[in-house]
Amino acid sequence: MAFSRYALLGKVKNNTGLETSVNMARIHRAVEQRQIEVTVLVLEEGQRLDQIAGVFYNDSSYWWAIAAASGIGWALQLPPGTVLRIPNNIGDVLGLLS
């Protein structure tokens, strides 16, 4: 159940998509409370969330899970040195979505 980087953007306005602030906060809170295990990664020059998602999940469309877990919003490109928290199991993240 992967999602395109652009496919669901229209649902943000209706607060019905997985990318709602409620779901983003739910994922981030679960990481903060250690309900979801993560790998910590410090972003290097030229790395993007979609590329990292491709490496960790074999699917770059899960970039939003890394953004939510890290509490960084919807940016794909971030400055070097940004600390990312990458959920070890994407299923744990998907299980939190309303």
C-alpha cells in the first residue's frame, strides 16, 4: 500500500488523507513514546527522503513516513545534518493511520 508523492495532495484540504496533521502527529507521537522502533540517520549532502525511503522500504513513496516520524513536515529535500528517525517497520506506521 504505497502512496504517490503527489496522488493524495488534494485530500489535505478535506482532512481525509493519510497526510493530515492528525496522522502526522500520531506517527510522531508514537515515535516519541517509543511505540515505533526507529533507526536514526543524519542526513548527508544531496540525500532526499524519497531516496532514503527507497533504500529502507524498497519503495520511495513512503518518504512521508520518515517525515512524520522525524517531525519535519512535507519537505523532500532537507539540509545536511538534519536528524531523521526512520521507522524500522512501515507496517507499524500504516497501522496508526485513521
